[in-house]
Amino acid sequence: MISAPDDPFPALSSPFTLRGNRIRNRLAHASMTTRMQRDGQVTRELIRYYANRAAGGAGLVVSEPLAMIRQQDRLPKVRVRDPAGHDGLKRWADAVAEKEGVLLGQVQDPGRGRHAPGRAPYAIGPSSLPDDLSWTMPDALDHSAIMQLVEEFAQSCAVLDACGFGGCEISAGHGHLFHQFLSPRSNQRDDDYGGDLAGRTRLLRELISAIRAACGTGFIIGLKLPGEDGVRGSIDPDQAAGITRMIVQEAPPDYLCFAQGSHAHSLEMHLPDRYGPPMPYRDLQARLREACGHIPMMALGRITDPAEAEALVASSEAELVGVGRALVADPAWLAKAKAGRTQDIRYCLSCNTCWAVVTSRNQPLACVNNPRVGASDEVDYRPARALYRKRITIIGAGPAGLEAAWVAAARGHEVTVLSAGSEAGGGTRLRALLPGGETITSIPDYQYPAALRAGARFEFGIMATPDDVEATRPDAVVLATGAAMVAPAWLPEEIREEGFVQSLPEALANLTMRRQAQPGTAVIYDMDHSDGVYAAAEFLHGIFERVVIVTPRDGIAEDMWLVSRQGILRRLYQKRVGIIRSSEPVWTTAFEQDGALECVNLYNGERSRIDDVAFLAYAAPRAPRLSLLDPLLGRDIPVHRIGDCRVALDLLNATADGHALGHAL
């Protein structure tokens, strides 16, 4: 059945068949770890997350990696082998099927790979070679251990089949175990599972055959392969094509997809972020298409707009489109697009905060632009009306204030927003002018129109006073006034007062209006270690002759998650941005006289000198802006603080705070 002629996405909406299973469209939810299991068991929250993605339009839904072999029982994953959990697996598959989706379980093992600090104590691998990031030394699998591994994976897939799963996806990319067997760099065996291409692909070929033998004829087997892993002496596109041809010939899967990067200094490639182009895998996938032969291909890699997915299918570049992060941001991504409501989509920022939450913080999956990930009413969410209508005045139109405004207004409250800025978005508007900032405006671009549609009233360019607030006759006031960076101790009081040296946001606000090249060196004193600091350094690199970052820590970007930190380091090193670690400036008259800035090492007292400084700004911890708090409390007006005005953290905290308060009011 072909989509109706008036469907704006006819190719993406058209059905497809995989191993006799009808998939209602070409959209697949790519595997995303949720951290929503509990003690190895399927939970209500986990089921809701996946059912929501099917309800929002995904025809094929790939699960997070599952614990399918004994080796994995200690990992925080759903344990397939545990009979006590089989009822949960059935409920999971049924919930996705009820929303017209087909659920696949992901088959994967990290091998020697480890994202967190320290060594993995029970790692396995093809050879006794250390992991490129954690330096974990794996236990090299012998022949009998490999046979047992294959058997256990196949048995677990049979459990999935019996529990109603439509199939599995074998993840052989990202530097994980199967990837390690495929790579000549990490697989240096001299037996039947190493050496030439036939030996290095043998484990995967035997695994596919074993799963075929253990499961029913309709059980789908998808396969993710490394297309280019960015590691010298490992897998490049030519190697990937050879691997693909051999597997297609000897043990063909039901679909293929390709990833980039490895568990090394190229890990960032597997989660392409906002600093690169959309669909960065597109050319590589086109190059590998021929090697797939008759096997359908699933496109992957920073596909954030339904129009991009439509183009891939319509041009026959792929039969399926795998979307992960964009469906975390909005599970109704396709449903809204098909209804002609692309303006209502909460678009993915490609900031990889979701990866950080589950990997670095070990918390349930969350999203900057979707504060309701996994909630029962998440799909195309509309707030329930409040029992009593209130007058709510919100001070500030940044992400926290806007989120509270649209939710409160949609609940029926009379909402007035007073903003000192000239437009909605707060600090996101400045960040949007810096490298990698283009996508950040998708936050206010959703919130502001949603608030207007719900009847919220906005006044811009007003530095609100207590009298201004009281004039709105509020039942409650929300302070979303953000926070300001606190000047570091080494900066003299009189210099702070003169504004001779400003905070980085203040200095950039003045500089972005000009942008013309300037002589001299730009210096950032970094006590913030956030993405915005290093985007500013890149921006300054395009203006000044030289850029130097000075930090009291022993490294930079230490508060950033691994995949983002890798990109930051790569870009700064490529631009030859100077970095002075474990140091802070020493204020001297020489700086005011000839632009020479001295820095002192905090541990040994050694001094270094930066000459010809033309720009100096600090990025530091932020204190909430609370000038209105006491005056309003003194007038007996209920006041709530959200976002940075409550505690200065990050965008994830800002939207979550605003969303929660919008419901609580």
C-alpha cells in the first residue's frame, strides 16, 4: 500500500518488507541506551520509551544493547537469559507492536572498550591488546570461548523470537567486540579467527548463521558494520567494502548499516555533532552501497530533519533511515511531519547531551529539548488544563523562562513574560553566533511560538522593576533571569568596576557586532570548561592573530563528555590555539602599559608571559541574578526561581526546571 498522494513524505511513509515482516514505513529508531532497566529487568519506563517512538511513527524500533551472554550479566542491561525477565520482554515487544512497530533487540558487547575512567575488569577481545582510550587489557578469547559466545548469543536471540521480538541487530561498529575482530589493528590472531579477511569476518559469519538456525524463518537480522573507523591501520572504506562483500556472500543479513569511528581518538565520529555538516555519512554510504549487493541499506548519521530522510529514500540511496537522537528529542518527529506540522517538531541540537547523561552520568536518558523523555504522555505532548486559572509573570525569556511560559499558558494560565532582551532566547542567541551554535536556536524556536499560540504575552526590552512586576497583579512570579559570571580573585576590584576586563559573554556581545580582523592575541581565562568557551576560542581565532586559553585545571574541556571533548581538542589543536594549564594570570601594570600578561603556575610558581594581548576575558562559575528577589518577597509576592537563576548548570537543567514549574504552578 503506497502512501496517499497528499502525504508530504511519500517515500519515507511507504511500507517495506523485511524477511516477510511488513514494516509500515522506512523510519527506524536507531539503538539508544536508555538506562531505564532496573536490576537487569524490563521496566514500565523502558517499555514506554520504545512504545512512544513507535507511536510517533517509527516502523522499525531497535533496542538498546541487551545482556545476552554470561559475560554481560554484571552489566546494567536487560538480561535476556534470565527466565524471570521473559514476561517483561513479551510486554516490551507487545507494546511496540500495539503501536504498529516491529521491535529488534541489539546484539553487542563492548569488548575491551570502556568510556568511564579506569579499566574494565572483565573485558574480552580477539587479542591481548589494550583499549585505545581506557588502556583496558582484555582476555583474549580462545576457540572454545568463541564457540560458547556464539551459542549464547544465538540462544538469547531465540528467546527474543519466542517473546515476540521481530528480530535483532548485530552491532559490529563503534570499536566494540565484533568490530575488534574485524579490524587488523585490534585482531592480531594467527588462528581461524584472525589474519586475512576470511578469518577476521568468521566470528560474524558464524554468529549470523547460528542465529538463523536458532530462530524462526521470519526473524530479522540486521547488521551494523564499520564504514570507516578513523584509526590508522584499521578499517577504511576499502576495507569496509571487502568486509561487506564477504559477509553478504557467505552469511547475508536482512539489512546493513554503516557507522564511523571507533573506541579510540575517533570515537567522536560515531556521534557526529553540530560542528559538522548534516548527514556526514552520506558520501561514505553511497560509496559502500555497491558492496551491499541486494541487501537493503539503512542510512545513519545525524539525520535531524524529515526532509533529509525523505530525500535519502526517494533517491534510492537507502531503503531505511535510522534516526536516534532526533527521535529522543521528539518521538512524534514523523507524525508531525506527515501532518504538515514540521514547525511543531522539537528538533535535535546534535549536542550529544543524551550520550553524556547515560554514559558519563549513568542516569536515565534525557534531552535538552525534550523534558518528557519516556513519559506516558510524551508523544505530541499537550499539557492538561489547570483547575484554576492564575496570573503568572515570568521575568526572563531564556530557555527556562520560555519553557515555563508555554507550559503554563497551555495549561490555561494568564502568562506575561518580561524580558530585558530584544527577542526570545536569552543567551542562546549569542551562542548561535559562535561555531557549532546554529542548532541551539531550535530550543526557543519551539518554545516561543508555542507560548504565543497558548496566549502568553511578551514584553521585550524592559529591565523589570518591582513596580513593573506588581503592575501585572501576579498570583505568582517566576524569576528566570539567569546568572552572571563571577570575576576571578586575581582580577583587581578597580579593574572589575571599570569593565576593562569583562566576562566572556559580555566581551563577545561587543565583539560579534564587528567581527573584523584585529592584531594581537586573544586570551580566555577558563574556569568554566563548557562547550561555549571553546566555541568562543574558535570564533576569536578567526579575528585575532593568536588565541590562548589559560586554565587553573590540568586540562581543558574537563566538564565535557568524551565524544564532545574529543571534537573540542581536535579543533583547538588544529587551529593551534595555545593552552596554558594549571595556571592563572597575575595582574601587573605591564598589562595596562604594553599588553603583556603574566601567568603563574599554581604548583611550582613558574611564570610565563603572553605578549601583545588585545583581548582578555574570563569564563567563570555563575551566580544567580537575584536583584528582584528580596524586593518582591518584601511585597508578599510568591516567587519561584528556575534555571540558572536557581542554580547555574546547563541547558538540560534549564528546560527541565522550566517544564516542571510550568506544571507545578
